[in-house]
Amino acid sequence: MAKFMFCLALLLGGFSSATAQDRRASTDAVVGFFGVLAKGIAQADVRSSWNAVPDETRSCLDTAFSPKNANVEGLIRSGVKANDPRLSELMNFCQAVMSRQLRNNFPCNTPNGAGQNVETLCYEQFVSTGNGEVRPLDRDAFIRLAASGGAVQIATLEIPAARSSRLQVEQRAREMEAQRAKLAQQQAMAERQRLAEQKALEDKKKAVADLSAFRPY
């Protein structure tokens, strides 16, 4: 997933570090590159190089460049071949994202209220993680945000119904534990009271015995 998140930062410009500003600058560099390529490249050769690129990957590229009002057709008209090394990281990103089938309803672990890992059911979701918030995204929004330098990832989230069921089970367990603790406390108090009463009775018997054995003369 780290590959997905940061590969857009490596587009063109010497494959620089993955800051949000660098990612935006790299995307801008590709768009700006349209007008400066040599015009001698035959359009047929350029278009032929794109024929091997799956439609879903081209769609992803279109989505990635849409915030810049650019697309694959514009690349082709500008003479950019599909195998241009400056597109390789974005191409890899799109191939990975478009081939990624998000899992659903699969076993996973999550911490409970006591900090213990317990089994539950989860699903995967494209999300943004900016400003400390996790917000769900559809695939296209995920691609656009990543291309714009936003913080994105594929998150593993607990299925709401599974979470509700788990919390109910945990609540019942807490209630049962509280009842057991209360019963144990009552039993301990009863035992202390029994021992106190037993001691009082023994003390009383001893006092009577001592009195009976007392001879003043």
C-alpha cells in the first residue's frame, strides 16, 4: 500500500521525495510536458504504444489527470508514448489500483475495550486520512486525491453489524463480570460477618466458662 500512496510523488523530475507539494509538482510537470516533446514522433507509433494499455488503466490515468484538465488522448496528441519512463510510476500505480479487488466480510482482529485483540469481520475501503480524519472514498476520488498529493490508503475497517454485535457481547461480558464481582463481595462480607459472629459466640462461651470457674474464697 505504501507503493500506492507515494508512487505519484515519483513522477518525472528525477523521482524526488514524496511530499504533497512534490506530488502536485510532478503531476504538473507531466501536463506541462505535453507541449515540449519533439513533434517528429509519428502519431501512429504513439497510438500503437497505447494499444497494449488496458482500458481500465487508461481510465485511471484520465482520472488522475482530470484535475489538470488533461487525459490520455492529450498525451497521445502530444507524442507521449505509453512506455515513456516519466509515466512509469503513475502507470504502475494505476495498474495496481485498478487490479485491486477490495476484500469484504473477512476475518480480522481488532482491540476490544480492554485492549485485547479479538476476532471480528472487516472490509477494505479506499479512504483519505488528512487532518487526522478517515473518510471513505470511491475509487475515482481516491485516484484524484492521490494524484493531487493527498493522504490516501486502503484501510481495513470493521463491518458495522459485526462491530455492533461485538460491542453487545462485550457489554454483556462486562455486566456478567460486574455481577460476579458483586456476588463475590457479598459472599466475602457474609463470611466476615459469620466469622465475627462465631468469634463473638466463642468469646461469650469462654466468658461464661471463666465465670463458672471463678471461686472468690
